[in-house]
Amino acid sequence: MIVVKKIISLLVLLFSIGSFAQDKNVSATIAFPMTVGDYEDFNGIVDLGLQVRFTKLGVVNLGGSMDVNYLQNNYNLGTFSIKESALILQPRVFGELSIPSIQKFRPYFGVGYTLVNFTFKSDALIEKDNKGGLNLNLGAAFDLTDNFFVHIQYDTTKIPYKQTIENSENDLVVSYDRSLDLLKIGVGIRF
């Protein structure tokens, strides 16, 4: 929980710096997230994003962003109806290339920390679990007008797990990672 508070504080600081700059450069996005990798059973519902560019270093705009994703997986197991969902928060810092010769095309990359709130509901019980891991991001935006753009991005997060296997002599603890990979395609607006 302390990590979450530190990340939120950092993003508030980054967004505050951006909001007082003379050349505001804020954008908002909405996208359809598609899962690949270990969580491919989940269906993407929506991805909402907010980006603030707060400084420019040569051809690179540096900023902070926050994406919020919602995924779900519904299925039946015998007579039980199962509903799984994942609420994903992805704060990050990013660099966006602004190349003069191709001004409408803006590739970007980012690094942050993904926080996932998993909920498992069945007819018999409700379980919740929080996980997190380092997030790497790569994408590109193409400007349709001065204010509107389309974008595609790929996020990958390694989420660590520990599982205890009980036996008669001693318990075996197994550690492993699962990869949460999202491909997002959407639209955005700059203001």
C-alpha cells in the first residue's frame, strides 16, 4: 500500500508540474484492450488514459501518464457461474518522440508499475487479490487533426506469484511469474 501512495504522489506532482506549464500538453485516450499471454481468457472491456507532457529534451517529450483498464472473464464450471474481473491501474513515466520530418507519427515508450485488483465471484464465494509488477510500454500515435489521434500500444507486466504445495513431510513454496500483456487500440484527444 505504501508503494501505491508513493506512485500516486509522484503522478500528482508530475501532473501539477504539467498543469502550470505555459505550453500545456495534455491528452486523454479511450481504447479497447486485448489480452495476450497468460491472461488471454480475460476479455478487455475498456482502457482509459490520461497523459501529461511536462518537458521536452530535444526530440523527446517527457511526461507522466495513468491508464485504467477493466477486464473480465465469465464462464460456467459445472453448476457454478464464475465471474472474474481485473481492474488495472498503470501509472508510468514516458518519452514521446516528436520527429520534425514525420510530425503526425509519434512513437512512445514508457516504464511504470502496474497494480491489478483481481475479483473472483462464484455462486458460493467472493475472493479478491491484489498483485503488481513492473510495466513496460511501447506504442505509437498518428495525428488525424491537431487535436484528435488514433493510437496503438503494447503493455507487458510480469506479475510475481507464490504458491504453497502442501505434503505430508514439508510444504513446498513455488515462485513464478505470469505475464499480463495488453494490446490496446484506440482514439485520443489533445487539449
